[in-house]
Amino acid sequence: MRHPTSQQAGLALIEALMASAVLGIGLVGATQLILQSLQKARENRQITVAQHWAQEAMDCVQAQPLTHSTACPSPQTRVVQGVPYTRQIFSSSASAGPTINLTVRVTWPRTRHRTSASTTPGQDWGSQASGENQIEWRSSVSALPAWVGVSLP
């Protein structure tokens, strides 16, 4: 005795394949999101390190406006978590009045990572592959002592 064949034979396999495809696409999207989040976290950490180092230099230079010596001994290059940072400190006299212009610049290499568009071998890394990241802080400080202009009671 033969059983009648069902019209739905094999549909469960097709449904399982479609569900696997949808799940795979979702996992790829989640993976891309996690990778981008990690990249942004790395970039934010680098900016935070650079800002901290620039603030440290600016505080030291502002505290000693009259001396043009290297009274703030610190390295001009530093490696933090494998990223080399370079710091430059500039000071110049302003044209108007006894003011000293201060500039602190911190540079570090751009993070290199492949973008989804760069799949060709030999193609450049990332959209910002050349150059360096840089922050520059500027300030000015009076070259006169703080007590000048203060009247006695």
C-alpha cells in the first residue's frame, strides 16, 4: 500500500535554510557594529591621552611665563599602548603688550584599518590613511608679575 506524497515535502528544509540566511545576515551586521564601536573607542582613547598630555604641558608652561628655558622636564615623545605621541611646545611674544602666546601641539599616527570599500589588494588603508592626528592648544599669559597694577589699601 502506498501513501500519498505530500505537497509540502522539503519545505521544512527550505524554511531552515532561509532562517539560517537571515540569522547569518543579522550576525554579520552585529559583528560590524561591534568592530566599529571598538574602533571608535580606540580613537577616543587616543584623543584623551593626547589631551591629557597637552593639558599637562600647558599647565607647566603657563606657570612659568617669564622663563624661556625648559623648566618643565618631560619627554617630547611618548608611547602609550603602542601608539607613539609627539609633543611640541611653542611660545612667542605677542605684538600688543607684554603677552606671551603659548601653543602646545600633540600629534600621533592615524589609526589604520580596512574599510568595507577597500577590498582590492594593494589599495590604501582606510579613508584617512595619510598624515597624522593632531590637537593643538593655544593660550596666552601675561609676562608681567601678578602684583603689577594692584594698589595697596
